[in-house]
Amino acid sequence: MRFVAIHEGAAVIPLSCAYCSHNPLQYGSLGLIAGYCVRHNVVLRHADETTCGQQLRKDLAAETREIAQAQQRKSFRTDLVQLLRSGKPLDKQPRL
């Protein structure tokens, strides 16, 4: 499993599509595990198991967000959605 260090000395966590700003179907009152990436125009059947190098998290503090985004770009491709555990590209999903 690939992990991205958010801050030196802090816990190491994966950044998934579940809370990415490019996914308007984020977890919340609806409690959806599925999502849709507006950046890559792809359905995310399990948003918590996918990621990409364009991860955008507005829920993190500015400094932490910048560090996380830089690490994310180094660890994952920016041109497609990948599976967190293996890094393999997400199988082609139906586009909306």
C-alpha cells in the first residue's frame, strides 16, 4: 500500500478520492462510498480506494495541504486515477 506523509513526525495516511475536492460526492450526510471525479471524468466505485496526483484537500490546514499535495504528485500519476494499494490504474469506468 502506498502512503503519503502529511507532516514529518505525524501519522502517515493515504490520501484517497473520498475527501478530494474534485469528488463532489464526498462522504458526508449521504454516506456514499462511490464518487465521481470531475477532474478525470470517471466514476469512482470505491472512492476510498482510489487516488491520483492531483489530489485537492481543502479540509487540511494550508501548510499541511501544500506538503500533502507535493507528496501526492511525487507518489501518484496526475493523468489518471490509480488504486491506492497497488498503484495500478483504475479500470475503465463508465463516464457520465
